[in-house]
Amino acid sequence: MKKETETKGRFSIGKIKLFFREVLKQGTSIQLRLWIFLSLVALQFIAFILMVMLSVGAFDFSESRLSLALETQMTYHKQHMLKNLDYLNIKGEKLAADLSHSIENILTENETPFDKLDGDAPALEKLLSKLAPDLFQQMPEGNASGIYLMLDLSNGAGSSKNRAGLMMRNLEPNSISRSTPNIWMKYGPSSIAKALGIRILPQWRMEFGAKMHEQLQHLKKLSDQHQGLSMDFYLSPAIALDDTEDKAFYLNFPVYDGQNRIIGLCGFEINAMLFKLLYSTPNLEFPSSISLMAPGESDRLMVCQGLISSQTTYFNTEQSEDCLISSTSSDGGLLKEFRSANGEELLGLSQELVVYSHSKPLAVGRWHFAVLFPKKEFQLIESAFRLKTMMWMLFGFMLNFLLLVLLSGFYMGPIHRTLKLILQGSSSEEIERTGIIEIDDLLQFLKAKEISEEAEPTKFSSVKANAVSTHRPKMNITAEEANAFKQRISSLSPAEKAVFDLYLEGHNAQEITELLYLSINTIKTHNKRIYMKLDVHSRRELLEYVYFLEDQEQGLDK
Amino acid sequence: MAAQPPFRAILEVQALLQFQEGLGLKIRKRLCIFLIYVLLLLNSACLFSPPQPAIVINMWHNYFGGGSMQSRMDQLIDEFNRSEGRKQGIILNVSLIGTSSDLVKNFDAILKNEPGASEMPTIAIVYPRTALALQEQGLLLSLDEHFTAEELAAFKPDFLEEGKIANTLCVLPANKSTEVIFLNQTHFDQVADAIEAEDADLTQIETLFTLAKRYYAYTDEQTPDIPSDGRDFLAIDSWYNFFQIYMSQKGSDFLGENGKINATDPHFLSLWNDIADLALIGGLTTYNGYASEISRTGDCLCSIGSTAGILYYGNEVTFPDGHTEEVDYTILPFPISEGGEAFAIQRGGGLIVIRSSAEVEAAAVAFLKWFTEAQRNYQFTLDSGYMPVKNESYDSFVKQFAENEEKEVMDQLQETLAYMSANYRLEFTPLLEQDHDLNERFDDVMKEQLIEARASLATDERNYEQLKADLLSEIISGLEP
């Protein structure tokens, strides 16, 4: 059944096997060989066309590969970022609710209105010290680099924009499941750090500065614009707090008092180091790829307000002139083209990151996630790839050409050799089969003619004789061999001698049948016996001896 | 009808083939040779033409320095990636930045196969003791094989010596530090007269201790109603180093041949008495963190620590009530004990390469060579409070600051370092093969015991001297591995 199925198909294995078996049995024809040869020539031509097209940049293999790599990177990182934000959103809402509740309880217990704490450093320290352990416990692992609580109060000793609070930062946020997370205090009373057994950062400050105060004011403004606000978060553009260079996103959640008034904010920090660690994919093929999350529109990404994950620096986000990347026309390519304000050209993809669910009242601003690659570097990779492909194609081209030369030699060789032998007068029986159908047919044809010549001497032998006389081969028959031949003639029977003599007289086989009243088969039998007794293998050899003896008799022999 | 044999045609073909035999075959042979030559040429072109994928090497470093040193290091890494890295197809990626103890913890987690442990970096900046722990597992690349004798000769020989483990160079010196005094000059000047302080008092260990006692007594007197509320004057980052330096200055060995502390040595006991007095009664802080942290909260006036700590001090002090004051720091050489030798220890991390594939190792070594180039090393160390490690850069460093008139804090630091390089015997701490973390435990155990004893001092019924003797024996027994 299986065999049947195999043979039924148009290109079944059975058919292919049969074809090769036939080829092996019968040899390949000149037609087939010519077909193969022409196919290779066609291939050669196609390769040449491809090479020309490649050299003029008609193909975009590199762009496809880059596009695929960036798409994979985009999908993976974008999903990861959204999951991360979802997780922090849930965690942050709970944190804000818990802190609001705790502050309300503490204030009620102490019978101290919230506003009365302003300027009272010891009271603020006491309040924060009670809130600190909970905040410390809520530090997320692997999702954020820091956690904070800022109250809309100040101890009054510093600037009017200073705000009391606590911020703890995990210096190794990517080390998940570490038994002792590396947590330091960034803002807050140092006594609380000592009590918690954590150290203070070199950039430590007692209170939050103006940048975080702005965040709180912004949150309040949004709250005023959206009456009846429920718990929500606001993702701030990347900012560097105070005099540090460490930029970060801040997920701010409002903290409320009993009257539903915003009295502070809390939330999580995602700093540049964590962003780099989370969204850096060492892409070995395109190592300089850049992941970027920034606010803005699809054609305008505010790089200075975003975070970048890159192995190499392409933007100086501190410089205002390098803050903006505008997308230019994609020119029908797979990737968009971007240009930074300082002239750096990039290729890549950008997609909107839906940070806020649409029902959220604080859903302000649009965010984008982009994966980019420097255009200059891409062009280098592309030309290297094109060169490599060109080299391989040229290699194939040359190899094909060599194959053509060799193939032409292989199939012309046997034809050449066979024809040479035929022209030298070799008998068709002496010439080996070539495996080329047409040549073998020719040999067979010649063999048939030789036999036919034996049967039709007048027609064939005359021509043959002419041919032989024209191209009379120089046989090395010695006098001794000629004498031995002469002696062997006496071993012929009378009937054989009669046939032999008639041959010498110039009659052909057909005439002999008529003269001796014998059938052609009897004549053939006599022929065989004559050949055997005279020790010759063909009529041609027989004639050579005869010519030699004639020459000898006529005294022409040298 | 018999077919006519194609003899004429055969003869024609034969003639053609004979012609080819005469000329064509030679051409064909030459053509074949030419084609084979072209193919070989193309093949070899294909072998070198395509760019190889970049080798990404991960690095851990402790150049944190409150952000500024990290920023400088980031700039250097970017510069490497853009220049030498791009040329050689190497991308250097920083995967961890922390304090040196953070790096040690992360290496420990890897060595112990802890869940969630980080991936092993290729390059790290570590102290020799961490290198020793890694080399015990056979993880470190022998750098002798990757640097020529000429390249190694460019490094200061004693710095190279420190990086050798079992005569193999495993840690390449990157920069070196020593210990100095950081004095809050602004607040010190405010009390200098009251505590009868003179500049010379800060140059000697014994007089420094006396100042600490006077300062505590003076600040305690400011609130007569509250007993024992004086403020500490002195903070020492590493008590282990301090004991070691003091005893070396006095000509004694801190550690015996068995790797244990010579706790019965008279110089050890003398220093212990002074330290214990200051810690129990007041004057020396027992805070088990960096001195820079409590300097910035006004909890001490004078601290002894690594030159690399300069970037952590800042220029203001924040008091518990939230108000801040701008202060100036003065950097002074490490104090010398009375009658002792001018001796201090040099320390500092070095670069290690973790064994990997030959390609990755070669890439890592390429960065090491680039990073320690004399001019680059010189500039980086100047920016970060370290001493350069190459002969050429070290000599110009000493010369440049010998007669410096400026008094900016970084210049002061460099001036002090240059002074100490010229006038002190600077030696590195030998590795403790038997007990790697003795230095950490020494500080932990001693401070812990003293904090407890200070808290219960008022109620302790023992004789004070007996209390100190008991404390010492408890500390020594607590240091047993």
C-alpha cells in the first residue's frame, strides 16, 4: 500500500528511484547532460543578476533581521514594563491606603492635627519613626529601586520647599531573594536609619528637596482638577532629585487624611541603574541596541524625561539640545527613522505604553517605549553583511563556472575519445561503451553495419574497402605471421575454403549464398569457423592479411 | 534501407577536437588553475571580511563615591566602548555597583550557590582577601600570562606584589589608597581654644586621644543637668587597621605566626587601654559604619579612614533638628605614635578576571590594559581620591603635589597623599590565608562588646580595670574562627 502511494505521487520516491536506475542502466543522454549544463548556465546567470541587485542594495536582509531583533526586544521589554507597573500600582495603592490609615490613627491617638506638626522636628521624627518599619517592609524586590513617603510638612530648618519624609533605596534592586537586601537611607532622620540598622547614602539628606515638592504640588493640582478622586498613581517623568545625577521615574500615590485631603505622597522609584538592568538585552548581533521609555507623542519622544538602557551612550540626556528625538518618514521600510537633536540618526520601533487605565482620573500624559539602533552602526553592519553575501555569491558563481568547465570536459571527453577511435578504424567491438546513449547507439549502429557488411559485401564492403583503403591502417603484420596465416588456410575444410575463396574473389555473403546454394546462416557459420581457424577476429583483420599476402606476392612489400 | 554512416560529420568533429586538444586543453588547464586561485582568494576574503559578534563582558565595581566616582567610571566605560571596545568588538557592561563589602557579599552568594545569586562577572574590583577566596576555587585568571614583562614593569612593584597569590598575579592594581585624618575644620576651630588644641596634637596618636577626651568632657560640661551626654570627637573606620598600624609603628607585630592577634603584646595592651577608655567613657564613636556618615550628621569632628572616602564627606553637616551648616574639611596625614615610625598601610582594590573562554579572557585583559594606561590611571585616581599605580603616573603624582599651594579639599587630599608617599613607609596588609574575614570580625566584635559595656557601665559592679581586662578576653575569645 505504501509502495503504491509512493509511486502514485507526481514526484514519488519510487519514480525518482526508477529514473536513476534507468540512468545507471542505460547511461545519460547528451540531451540530459545538455539540460544539466544549461541549468547551471541559467543558475550562473541568476547568480550574476542577484549579485548585481545585491550590490545596488535591492535586498534588505539586515533590516529584516534588525527589525525582528528589535521587535522581539520591544515585545519582551514592553510586556515586562507593563507587568512591573501593574504590580507596583497594586502594591502602591495598598501602601498609600495603609500609610493614610496609620497617619490618621497616630494623629488621632496623639490628638495632634496634621498641620500642627509643621516645623516641629522632634514630632515629625517621632511620626516618621513609627511609619518607617512598615515602609521598610514594603520595599519591593526586583521591581523598584526605592520606596518613599513624603509628607506635606517640613521641620522648618531648611528651605521652604523641603519636605519631611523617608526614602529608602535598594542598591542592588536586581538581586532578587537576597537574604539581606542592600538597603540604604536616602532621605529621613539619620536616627531612624540607625534604628532600622541601615546605613545612610552619601547623598543622604534629612528632608526631600524642591523636585519632590514639585511632584506633590502636581499631584494636588491634578486632584483639584478631578474632584472625587480615588486612589491612583501619577508616573513622573525621569528626574534627578537634588544634586545627584541619578535619574529615576517616581510612581507617586497620594496619601490622604481623614478629610480626603492630600497630605503627602508615597510610592516607588525606578532609577536609571535598575532600568538599565531590567531592560538591557545583550543582543550579540546588534549589541548597540537601546531601550527607551519616555513621555511624548509617537513622533516626538522626550528623551531627557525618560530612561535609557544601552550598552553605550548615544544621548546626553542632561543637555537640553539632546532631549528630543523626532521620527522622520519611514520611507516604506520596516523600521522608523529617528533623529536626535544633536544629529544622531537612529532606526527603530516605538509603541505607546498604556501606563494608566483609561478610567483613571490621573491618566495624564502619554508614554512610549522604544527600541532603537544607531543608523551609522546599522549601515556598517549592513555593508559588512552585503560584502559577506557578495563574497559568498561570487564564490558560488566561480564554483559554478568551474563546474561548468569540468562538466563540459567530462561529457565531451568520451565523445571525443570514441570518435577518435572510430576514425582510427577501430572495430565497434573494440570500443568501450561510454554510457552516453547517443554515442553507444552510434557504436551499436556501426557494429550492425559491420555485420551487415559481411552479409552485403558489394554495397557495404566496397564502401568499407574504400574507407579502409583511404585510411588503410598500418598493421604490424610480420612475414612470419603472414606465413602462419597462410599455413592456417590449409586447415580450412573444403566448404570453408570454397567460401573463403569466393570472398577473396570479391563476392559478398549474399552472392556466395547464391553461388553455393547455401543459406545466409550457413555462410555466417562458415564465417565464424573461418575466423576461428585463421585466428582472426574480424573481417577487417582477415582482409588485412589478404592485402598483406597480395602485396607480398606482387613484391610491394618492403 | 541501410543508414549512411556519418563519417564526414565524424571527421569534422574529430578535427575540431584535435584542435581543442592542441590549444583548448592548455587553456582549460590554465583556466582551472586561475579559477581555483580565485576561489581560494575569495574564500580567504570571506573568512576575514564579516565582523564577528561583539563579546559582552560584565563588570562589578565599587567606584560609587556618592555618585561622582560612579559617574566618572561610567564615562570611562562609555569611552572604552566607543573607542577600544568598538575596535576590538568588545562591549563592557556594568552589572553591579556597590561598596566593596557589597561585592564580597555577592561573590559569597555565588560561591555558595545561593538562590537568586547574581551571575558571575568577568571583571571585578576586589580587595585581595576576596581574590584569595575566589582563587581557592581556581576561578581567577593568571594575569602574568597576559601581560608582557615590559607591561608589568610599568606598575609599581610593591603594588603588583600585593596582587600575587601563590606567586601568581591574580589582582592587577588599579589604584591605591591609604588612611588619613579627615577633620571638620569649621567645627574644630569653634572648640579648639576650649579644648586647648594645637595643630601638632593631630599629628600624634596619643595627643589625638587626649583631644578626644577633652572634647567629650567639654561638650558634656555644656549641659550640666544631663550627665554623660558629651559628644564623640573621633571615629575610626577600621579598628583592625588602626591597631595594625599602631603596632607596626611601635615595631611590634599585630599578628603572630599562627595568624592570631598578639593580644599580650605590651603595645597592643597599651592601645587597647586607650581605645577602651575612649569608647567606654566618651570621645571615640563605636558606630559600626563609615565615619563619613556620622561626620555628616555632626556626630564626630575627626575621623580616620581611607582616602577614597573623600567623596562621601560632602561639605555640610545636618543636625538632628534638621538645620544644616556648611563645613570645610582638612585632610591630614595618618598620626604617628609617640616615638614610633612613620608607617601607614596602603590598600585598595584591584582588577580581577574570572576564568572564562579564551575570547572573553582576552577581551577582559584588553580592558585592563586600557584602563591602567598611565595617563588614564593618573587622571582617574586624581578624580577619585586614590594613588596611581604606575611608576610614571605615580612619580608625576608625587611631584605635582609636593608644592601645591591650593587648598581645595581634593588638592589637599592629593597633597597629603603625596606627602605620605614621600615620608611614610607604606605597606600593604598581608593576606590572612587562615582567616579571611578576621578584619571584619575584629571591628564587629570589639565595637559590639564596647557598646554593651558602655550601656551597662554605670551599673557594672566590677572594678573598671577588671572590666576592661574581662572585655578584652571576651573579645579575643569572640574572634576565634
